[in-house]
Amino acid sequence: MKKERRQELETLFIQDSDEDWRKMLNPEEAALIARWDAQFEEGKRRLSQVPGENQDNQKQ
């Protein structure tokens, strides 16, 4: 995957709440996004287990 395309996907992943762009991914891109989704969910899960952090995150 070209560096420019990966950067574009990173921007979409972080900033675009409309997920229609995910429907246009090729299999390689879809696998990358699925991995990022899993990492993001794992990070959220770990943060929820940190004492004190959980309350701060729920306020946001």
C-alpha cells in the first residue's frame, strides 16, 4: 500500500464519523482498518480498567 493512501486512511479513521468510506476499501485496506478497529477497542478496554481514568473518560 502506498504511503499516501495509508495516510489518507489514517485521516478517515480518526476524523470521519460517517463510515460510508469503509464500503469502498479493497481487501488489504479493509484488513488494515479491521486491525485498527481491534486495537482501538483494546485500548478503550484497557483504559476502562485503569483506576481513576474510567471516571474521567465517562465525563467526556
